[in-house]
Amino acid sequence: MGPGEHARWMATVETSVLKRFQQFANSSDLLGDLEKLFTLIVLNCTLRNGDAHLKNFGIVYDDVLGEARLAPVYDLVTTAIYQPKDSLALTLNGTTLWPNNKTLRRLGETRMSGTPAKVHQIFERISDALGQTEADLRSHIKQHSEFTEVDERMLKEWKKGRELSLQGV
């Protein structure tokens, strides 16, 4: 049985996601999986996905006694385009406010045991991927004008997320 509805929304990134993943994961590439998990957290913040709660972070395994690894990513939504005052579903550093670059860097360096260079590399990968996706979305707008309003709002939220979470990258 999973956590109750209230507990699901009151969880923290530090304990309920990162610490529990380290506690239960049994992967031959634990550091790689932890890096992917941190990348997912930063990506959710950058995209302004306020619906990234506990059910969106998990482990999968083929055998109960076998390797347990990070589950594939799913359900990435820029919820802020539908709820302009949206915030994180899980607390990070004691708040549900969208985290700034310094907070995310500290999280990566302390909870992922990443070096400043590794954390910066993750931020760069996200920034590069977002840049390509923004170009794809602009192309989509040109081809499907009926989505212009939603797509433009999404681009605006991504810009805010990038400026706050990936500041200077």
C-alpha cells in the first residue's frame, strides 16, 4: 500500500526521493542512476512541472532479489501553463517554491555527491536539450497555429524555469 493522499504531497525531495532511492536501489550503476534521478529533479524544476510527486519517482526490478534501478521517466508536464501560481509538489530545502540554481547545485553536490563540474555538466545537458525542444516547439507553432497560445505559454514558463534553475548556463 502506498502513501496516503496527504503524505504523497507532503514528501520532500531530499528524503522521500533521493535518500529513499539510495536506500532501496540495488543497481550495478547506482551513481549513474542517482545522476539520472538528479537530472530528472532539475528537469522537472526547469520545465515547471508542479505535478512531480512521489508516484513519478520509482525503481523497477525484474526479480525481487535482483537489481533494482531507476524507473523510466514519464508524466513530464509544464503544469504552470494551466496553473500560473503552481509550485513544486514536493518540498525542497523546506519550501515548495521553484528552486534557484544555487539550491539545485547544493542538492546535486550533497545528495548526489556530484562535483561542481558534474553538476554543471548536467545543467548544460538540460539547457542544450531544452534549447532543441524550444526550436521544435516553435516549428510546431508554425505548422499548427491552433496550439499557439498553449505553446507560447509553455515557452514562457520554460524561460522562467531556465533563468531560475539553470542560471548562467
